[in-house]
Amino acid sequence: MIRLIIMLLPLLLLGCGTGSLDSQVKDVQAAAVKACGFLPTASSVAAILSAGNPAVTGVTAVATAICAAVTKVAPQARGLEQECPRVNGVCVEGEFVPKDQTKP
């Protein structure tokens, strides 16, 4: 239950009008799309930013970590499901965008 609360906390914070977090989330999303063509979900980015790892807090550092996680060669899938790429223990969800959509 505590784990569920911790995972949902960033979503709740996004709805509270925390402008700086909203801005950081959007900046990280844009930086990740530019760096590797991957658009992480806002909830994934917010959870990574809220995880409190001082090495992965800036926009560039978070985007770089996301790109590293989603582009590395996945190890053999355990069972039928493949493991989710993680940054700061957070499952990074999102999608790769077509190359023609990565440029503004």
C-alpha cells in the first residue's frame, strides 16, 4: 500500500499546480525526445524527479538517464514479460516518437 502511495504521489503533485515541477517535467520530456526520440510519460518523469537522487535531478541528467534506460539492449525476458526500464527505481513508461515528430 505504501508503495502504491509513493507511486501515485507525483501524479497528485502534478494536479496541484506546482508550476516548477510541471515545467521540469515538460523540459525533461522535450530533452528526452530531442536526445533519443523517446517521450516519457509525465507521471514517470515526475516520479523520477521526486525520487530524491541528487545525481539525477537536473533536466539534462534525467533525460540522459531515461534515454540510457530505454535504449540499452534488454536482457533476456524473465518469463513472458520483459522487464521495464528503470531510473531511480521508477519504471519508465512512454513511447518512441517517429523521427518526423521529434523536431519542433
